[in-house]
Amino acid sequence: MQRTMGASTRSAGEITIVDLVGQIDLGSSPALRKTLLNSLKTTNHMAINLAGVSYIDSSGIASLIEVLREAQDTKKRLVLFGVEGAVLQVLQLTRLTGVFEIAQTEEQVLHG
Amino acid sequence: MKLVVPSDPRFLSIARNLVSEVSAICGLPDEARQGVTLALDEAVANVIRHAYKNRYDQEIELDCQANAERIVFRLLDEGEPPDPARICGQPLNDVSLSGRGTHLMRAIMDEMSYRQTSGKNELRLVKNLPRAQVSTAGS
């Protein structure tokens, strides 16, 4: 299991996909926030792949909410996918599954 | 079992590993183990942010004691006492950026209490073990 967080960005047509891996906690969430907000500036449609995230805490969730707010304020679309395991558990416990647009698969993001 | 870690977020994973291993050894199922690990991580993060105001050179003590019925975690620090309103947990709304950590702790753990002892803040978090829950439900 990757102990630290990693992020990489790729393009699929008009969509910018950010693949996240590892553990997101108080130590790594500031970098996450910065990475996601910077990526959002360059696109109108961003998808965040959380399939490789083994752990996320409330500071990571707060970063996602901040990016969602920024997307809403700038009329951009933000989608999460790969939401499972520990990530899904935290989103459910914080009652946020209905707040984010969540796709089941990357295929759904690309063709949905 | 006792762990003393610096109040530096880089060491959060050490506390998480201890809590996860203790929970697994005590027989908590995977989902509950992940939840307890998250709750304790949130508690340690709260100490770093609120008690120590992001000073990374202080000490946080995590004490774990288990018996057949429950695991009791005690978190001790010498930072500023918590705001009672924050300890009580704030109601969640969709757009709030803070207060979710305390909500998570309350949602996951069976007991949560705070006191000051010997000049230290002590947060006590208790998780009942599955057999104890079955026994309680059947009594």
C-alpha cells in the first residue's frame, strides 16, 4: 500500500482526468487541494479517479468539497469515479454521496 | 500499549497502523476496523490542528487498552483545551469544510468523552467488540 499520496493528470478529449493514489490525510491534503485547483483552471470538465486511494480523511474530503465549490462557481463540471472501499465509506459517513456527481467507471465519464 | 508520536502529520500513518493492527487483533471486522482507524486519525489530526495550532514539535500520546468486550483508546496532549462546541460535533451541511472529523468520530465510535487530567487533554474513544454487541443485544 502506497503510504503517501500521488497525483497524475491526463487528457481524454475535452476531459481532464486526475488519477489519485495512496493515502490522503492532513499531511497530504494541502498538496491535493493545490493540484486539483490548478488542474481545474485548465479545463471545463474534470474527473477525479479515486480508485487508487486506499485512505482518505476529513481533510481530504474538505479539499474535494473546495474543488467542487470552485467548479460550481466557475460553471465547470466535476465528476468523481473509482469511489469504493474506504473512500466510499467516508463519503457515506459524511453524507456526501449525493453532493458529488459520481460515475461508476471511467467509461461512463467519457461517454456519459 | 502506548505510542508517543510528534504532532507532525507525516507521522499520522504510524498511529493509523497501530490502531488498525490493534483493531484487527481484537477481532473487529474490516469495515469497522477501517472506521476506527479513521476515527483515531481524525482525533490525532484535531490535536495537531486545534490543540497544538499546527506546531509540529509537540507530543501526542496514544494509549490502547483492550479486553473481551471493548477497545479503549486514550489520546493525550498538552495543547490548548478544545472548544466544547467542537467536541460536541457540529451538524453537517453540504458545503461546510470543517467539523466533519468530530462527526466521523461520533458516528464510528460507541463512546467519546473528553476531560482534563494532570494538565493534559484526554480524549477517550471506545469501540465495543462484536461479541459484546451480540451479548448486549440479546440481554
